[in-house]
Amino acid sequence: MADPALKTALANGDFILAPGVYDLISALIADRMDFKALYVTGYGTIASYLGIPDAGIATYRDMIERIAQIVKMTKTPVIADADTGYGGLLNARHTVRGYEDAGVSAIQIEDQEFPKKCGHTPNRRAVPMEDMVRKIAVAVDSRKSDDFLVIARTDARTGLGLDEAIRRGKAYAQAGADIIFVESPESADEVRRIAAEIDRPLLANMVNGGRTPLVQASELASLGYNIAIYPALGFLAHGHAVRHAYQDLKDNGVTTDAVPLYPFKDFNSLLGFEDVWSFERKFAEN
């Protein structure tokens, strides 16, 4: 079931900074850093699992198995990307129930046509607003507990303009979404206008290298945003570090101090080897 801590934090007016996680290594590291939430990114999860673009190719099954394991192995409330709900209204109901049963605390569903695309890439198209309103109604009706939050994302800004994106954000709030996510505003002024015009808890998406300028968490909070996600940070940092480590090996025939590494001893601890060794000491055959 959903962790009520996320809803409580929102009710208390806390600002929620959520790093993007995409596999168990990134999730275990972030889980030990006292964030109020983790964000399971669809882009990063599918890239790490299948090595393909976030373009609607992956399925509900591809995501739910990985999300469930991340939730199982961490203590921090999890916000999870669910694309369009993976199809129509019946698919959305199935997705909501599956994510909630997995222990996710908030599900993100967007108004793109299926198959969807990453929100910071071109050629995205939004479904009619009324279709998404019905999908939100289904999502809210399908959950077992109000602690499980529904995040409604609109991708209308890029193709239909900011006015339409804000209109949809208001409609999705009226339909019952707990949190509104206007994807890909293209300036700091647009970020501010969204906060000024939509009266519902708001999520800001801070993508390094994306369409939206990066805004400090303190400024987002002062504007009225409640959550900021950083979906790409983990896998971009990972890609950079791994590329340089492998290049170091190729260039030198051995690893050097030029590339800092996570200490092997600490990595063993991260994965729980102390428990394995304790078990072996207790039950090892003589």
C-alpha cells in the first residue's frame, strides 16, 4: 500500500525534492540520503533495462516489475511514472491498481496520445482534454486509499501552447487529480505563471539539458510548487562516470586515481553483504 508519509508531507507544506532513480543501485543510494520521496523515471528505467528510447515501446509489465522491487528494497515513498496508464480507461484502472498494490505512493499519468514520448523531446501530441479527464476519474475511482496520490501531467505546452496547458491543468484538478504536472514550460516566466494560475499542489520537472530552465528548489517552493523531480540526474551522472572509467581503463591498461570510484567495501555494505556474512557465521557448516 501507499506510504502515507508523502501525503502528510504535502499537507504539512513541506517541499519535496525527489531524485530520479532507475534501478536498484540508484534507488539504494538515494534511499540512504533522507529525501522525502524517490521518483522512478520511465526514461531511465527503460533505458537501463531494455536500452531503448522512452517512446511508448515499453509496457506496463516492463515497469511494474522494476517499480515493485524498488519499493520493496527502499523505505522512502516512491513516485512512479506510468506514462499514459498504458492504454485506455481499462488499462489505466489496471495500472493504478497494480502500482498501488506494489506500494507506490503517487502515480503519474499523462495526456499524451499512445504511444507516448519523453516530455522533453519533439513531436508529442496530446489527446483531447475530455479523454484525460475521464482517465483521471477512473484513476481516482480505482485506488483503494486516498494515501495513494494521482499526479495528472499535461504535455500540451509544446504543441498547443501554455494557455492550453494551464487550462488542462485546471480541468485535471477539477477532475480529482491530487497533484498537477505541467510538462516542459520553456522559460522561468512560464514556470511562475503556472504556479500563479493553478490552485492545486504542483510538480516541477527539472531535466538537466531539457526544455525547462533549471530553477532552485527554494525558488520553486516560494512560487508555490510542492514537488520537484530530477528524473535524468542519476542516469546522466552514471553515464558520464562509467564512460570516463572505461576510457581510463582503455587508455592505461589499469584503473587510475584519475577516476574516483565508489569504494568496494561501501558497495558491499550498500547491497547488504553484512547480513549474508552474519548468516554464514551463524549457520556455516564446520
